[in-house]
Amino acid sequence: MGEIPILELREVTKRFGGITAVDRVSLKVPANGIIGLIGPNGSGKSVTFDCIMGLLQADAGDILLKGESIRALSADGIGRRGIGRTFQVCRVLHGMTVLENLMVMTQARGLGENLALVFRRRLLGRSDAYARRKALALLDDVGLRLWQDELASNLSYGQQKLLSFAAILAAEPAPELILLDEIAAGVNPTMVNSLVDYIRNYRARGRAFLIIEHDMKVIMNICDEVVVLDHGRLIAHGAPRHVQEDPRVIEAYFGR
Amino acid sequence: MSIIGPNGAGKSTVLRALYGKAIVRSGRIRFQGEDITGLRTHGICRRGIALAPQGRSVFPYMSVRENLELGAYIRRDRAAVRTDSMELCRRFPVLNEKQGMPAGALSGGEQQILELARCLMLRPSMIVMDEPSLGLSPRAVAMVFETLVEMRATGVTILIVEQNAKQALRISDRAYVLELGRNRYEGTGESLLNNVDVRKLYLGGR
């Protein structure tokens, strides 16, 4: 195949004072691949995401998007290059309804225009049949249709999680690479099955995913490969089944 | 006892009503025979009910140890408080490793463990937890549920809301399924685990 991976980390390191949160981590997300990132709490998973997205600057190593270094780019620069991300603590647009949250994403052009839309809410009053249809369909899929006119801030935690997942899917242009940070946490297991189907369908349409997860059903069902961090270091990687049986991973992560 | 159900069913709202953060418009809440409906949260704690609301509620600029000690705020027996603190650090090694660090520097999952430990510092007669396993690694989840089972064995009553429904039902004497703000199913943990509809609708059984 020889296709350039959509994302590559080379010996990425991030320190906070005396603590090395991410220690020479290297990994590749192949184009159209789904890679799982697992590890005990505090092992550096979310910090790795923050480095990829430019919220934190890596202290050493390199981060490449489709072969091009993005390590020095700012966060909005990276967002514009087609990477989407969800957060452990959800970020929904609080002053807007559930439906508006999704419609904003569909009408996305650039970060600057999105901000303008947020401040000039009347723009959304204009009938935009396509955005509305797409948003409603997504809300149906994640079980939020009943709450479409509710303020996003009034949703429960799990519902905000689902909304932020739907927002990633609503984004146009659709991001080529999506970072999911514990998308299943706090979400009802039956709904998690739907999310897994979604991810699979999305991949079939050419997207790639890097997924932080503790829910092993998700990992086993959709990941091509799994990378395991412990105390900031990569301790194992490979097919989900093999990683699950690796004694170091069992000791550090599964605790059996 | 577990409360499970789809997102937005009202599970957290029920807990918030219990500890005085949501207004109860009708109905009563009784604890050990006493009507505690509408009691303010500190009144709830003084009756020996320890609370771990959903999400992070550690004091980020205080150390892990200070957060732990705050859990025993209303206790007078200082020596026993210190012993309890040491025992919890032994049980949850991450607390031991990071006891001098500001709690805000811990990862999400580690903060969750700190909150459980903080509840236990009260030596409560009842623990109310909203999603105790949220964001925890499998190993940490096992530790949390083991701890809850041990607490139950010492006579502590435990009420949890959990999306990790299977694990919760396995250890539950009694469980309730809420949906759209209403009781949908109830029974022993085991009976709900074996209920075909419950499995399909709420437990992710395909």
C-alpha cells in the first residue's frame, strides 16, 4: 500500500515541570484507519491529544498530518486542516439550543465565520433546509431529537457527550481525522452500540479515527490496532486481541 | 442499589433531589424513617450520607491529602481520621503517590478515585454516587466496585447511578430503570440483568 499515514507521532514528549506526561511516544494512524489509545488513568492519553491539536506544544518529537509537520501550528490552524476532536469534559455551545449547535457545525466555513454565527444568532433564523435536515437526522440517531429545542447546557452529561459526537459528524467539510476522547463514558451501553456503528460507517466513507477509550467493547469491535500508554510511555501496541493478552498491559491496565 | 437507564432519563436529577440541589415539587424522601425532602446539602451530610456528584468536584488547588481530609470535615476524632486517610492511600495507591500534589493536576480518572476516597472519609452510613466508574480504566473500575462491595459488607448503604450498568447490576441488591423521568423497571440486580428487554434496551445486549 505505502500510503502516507494520516497522522504520525514521532517520539513526542511533553513535560510539566518535573513530570514527563508523554514520553517519546510514536504512533501512526493509517489513512482510513481506526486506532485505539488506551492506558491507565494519568498515563498521558489526553495530553497526547492536546499536543496533536495544538492546545499544548510538545517539548520534543514531531507530529505529522499527512506527512506534513503540524507541531508548530496553533490550535485553530490545526482545526482548519481537517482534524476534529471531542473532549472528556464536553464543550457544547451553551447559549444555543441542541439543534442550533448542530446547524452551526453544518454551516461551518472557517473559525472566524463560526464565531460570527455564534454572536449573530439571527443568521440561523434564515431557513437553511439542508443544515436543519442533516442536524435533525443526526439528533434522531443519537436519541436527542426530543430535546432539539432545549438549551444545550440543560442536557445531562451523557447527552452533552452525544451532542458533541453528533457535532463532529455534522461538521462540514467533514474532518478526515477524528480524535475521540472517551466517547462512551457516561453514555448508555445501548447507545454506545449505535456510536460504534456510526464510527464504522464513517470509516467506510474514508475517515480515520484515533480513539481514547476505557470501554473495551468499543476498542475490540472497531479498532484495527491498539496503542497502550503507561506513565507516559508506550508499553505495547498491536491488534486488540494481542494487546488484551499482553501481561504488561494486563498488569497496568486490566488488573486481572 | 443502582439506578440505570438511558441518557436524559432523570437519574442524576433524582440524586440531586435527594441531596437538596433540585427542587422536589411533590413526593417525599425519607432516610431512616426521617423525612429529608428539601433538606439542604450540609444537612444531608450531617446525617451520615456521603455524596459524590457527577463530574469532578475536587478542590483543584488543594492537595490530594487536603481534599481527603476535607471529607472528614464534620468528624471530631482526629486520630481516627488520620488512620482512615492512610488506609485509603494504601487501598488506592495513586492517592499515595500523589498525595502532596494539587488535586487539579490529577487526571480525570484519578480525581474520580479521590472523590470516592473522600466519601469514605466521612465513615458514612450511606454513600450516594453519580457515575462512580466514569472515565476509569478497567482496573480502576474493578477497584471501585470492589470497594463498594466491601463497604456494603460493613453495613454501608450504597446508592449509585451507573452507565456501567452490567457491573452495577451484578453487585446490586435492588435496581431501578428510569426512562423519560419515570420508573420503567425495578427488581433485584440479577433479575434485571436477566431481563431480555432490559438487556436490549439499556445494557447494550444485541
